[in-house]
Amino acid sequence: MTDSVRGARAGAWLWLLVACGVLTQATVNLLRPVTSYKLLALHADSITIGLTTAAYALVPLLTAVWLGRYSDRTRQLRVLTLSGVFLLVAGGALLALSPTVWAVVAASAVLGMGHLSFTIGGQTAIARYAADRDLDKGFGWFTAAFSAGQMIGPALGGWLVGHSSSATSPERLADVNQALWIGAAISLAAVPLLLLRAGTPTADAAPSRATSGTAARSESADKPTIARVLRVPRVASHMLAALSLLAMLDILTAFLPVIGEEAGVAPAVVGLLLGVRGFASIASRLLLPWLSQRFSRRGLLLTCLFGAGITLVIPPLVLGNFWAAAFFLAVGGFLLGLGQPLTMTMITTSVPGNWRGSALAVRLTGNRLGQVILPLVAGVFAAPLGPAAAVWMCCGVLLTSGAEKAWGDRRADRS
């Protein structure tokens, strides 16, 4: 097979993966805010909403490293990504059928496992098949697909739920369940794309990588345990940054509908505002290859952490003013969008080549740990202080992560 044909196959596979990413993340980001409306219809409080948000990450927290090791060993990642899609469909159906709060909590755990399986399969494929110089591009497009889903899902979900004023009315619950069924159905469109032959490269089809002489180019005979991955210099710091950035996305998705209910903002408007945040993240991820050529990854990540931590304090205060809330969510969304692919690339290039899938899975484990702990803490803050306190708490986590990274990077430069 010639290099040009091999490159075309890899390119076709990447675009199919991006298309599947849009569909699956539209499902996830429609279902999750609509789940908050279902919980409100079932008379749940802020602590329960935080618990449900944590349940989404709990099972993935326990299985991410195992799946990462599996993704490193297997030559064919299609089974992993397909399993993720089917779990997303099942999670959406279970959410629609759930008659109680605890059933919703269990369905959210199934949804989280589907998201994890698809994400590990996709990001491991990019780490495996892309040259180091193309990692920002590959991760940028893959996460841009996630941002597209984060834009489409909430906007569509808000429109489907409608403008009914009472959170506990039968009409609202019927609209919510209909939206959940539609969300589950969206992921089914990804199945034929994943079954296409062009979407299933093997190890033999991987394009050759230019050697860079870095530690990441070496191989290691050691098993990539969590402890060994975290001992690689600065990897733990990168994971803390990824955790805090993703936690803010989760807190906004779960608690902005609750803030909107208190402020008298219709679900359709809240969905549109979450869509604005998602659109801004798409833009930043598409611009990432250009930005990373002009600025250091470290500087860009610090800008994301500090900038988003400051900017996202504002939207809960001005949610009743659509244009003001949209502006600050767009700025914050742009910065949040850059952070995830940057941390993927920084971790990928820090570890031995045969640890890449496992290292990215450890990153996801850290993310899921944050998604378990921080929503619970946010719910505790929101119970006495109001749902806006959940967002402000997470802003503090972003600023803390930025301070740690700035201090740690300076210390690494001196050593």
C-alpha cells in the first residue's frame, strides 16, 4: 500500500470518527440537561442533582484504566467505540423510562459508561495513528466534534422541553421524556458510520511517525499502572487541569437549568445559552492548530484555566439578560474548549509510546474522579447558597489548578 493511499484511509477514518463524535455527544449533551429537568419534575433537590451528575462518572471511574489497557492491546478499536454507542442508546432509553429518582441515577451511570467507551476508543486511535506533529489537529478535531454535540444537544433539548412554566407539571414531564427518547435515537445514526470499512483502520494501516527523540518516542517494558503514569514529570499537573476544565463543563450542564428555573428563564433559552458555550468551544478547537504554532501549549493552558475561572463567575449573575450571559458563556466556552485537547497532547507526548492509550485512560480516570467528587461538593454548596454557588465553586477549582500549574512549571524550569 502506498503512503498516499494509506494516508487517505487514515484521513477517511478520522472524519468518520469526527462525525460519530458529533452524533454521540449530541446525545449526551441533550440527555444530561434534560435529566436535570426530569429530576425537578420528580421533586429532586440540588443535592440529588449533584448526586446524579456524580453517578454519571462513578462506574467509568472504576473501569477507565482497564479499558485504556485494552485499547493499547487491541488492533481493532471498532468494538470499543460501537459498545459506547449502544450504551448511550440504552442510557437514554432508561432515562426516559425511569419512574423514580434512583432509577434516573442508575440510568445516568449507564450513560456515563457509554461516553467513556466511545471516548477511549476514539482518543486512543488518534494517539496511535497520528504523528506527533498532527496530535493537536487530531485531538482538536475530535474534541471539536464533542463541542458540536455540546452545542446541538442542549439547544435541541431545550426546544423539545418547551416553555412550560411549571417544573413539576405533567406536560413538562411528558416533554422531558419525549426529548430523552429523541436523544437516545440520535446515537443510532453513528452505528452505520462505525461499521464502514474505512472507519476501521488496523495497526498495519497506521501512518509512520517521524521520530522526535523525546521520551514519548521510546517504548517501555513496564506495565503502565496509574502510579507509573502519574510519576512521569508534570503528567499529574496536566491531569488536574483536565479534571477542573471538564468539571466546569459538567457543572454548567447540570446546574444552569436549575439557575434558570430560579430566575424564571425558559428551558429553551437555557438550552440556547448552553449551545452558545458549545459553539465557542468548537471555534477554539478548530483554531487550536493555528494557536499552538504561535503560542506555547503551556501558556495557552494557563490562559484557559485563569481566563475561564474568572469569566464564568458572571453568567449566573446575569442569566436573565440573554446577551450578557451569552457573551460570558462564549468567552468561557472558548477557553474551556482549548484546554481539553491541549491536555491530551501534553500527556500523550510525555509518556512512552506504548503507554499512550493507558495514559489517556488515566487522564479520563482523573476526569471521572472530578466528575464524581465535584458535583457532590457543588450540590452541598448549592443547597444552602443557591445553584449559582455550584458554578462559583468550580471557578475556584479552575483558578486553583491554574495557580498550581504556574508554580509547578516555574519549579520545573529551575530544576
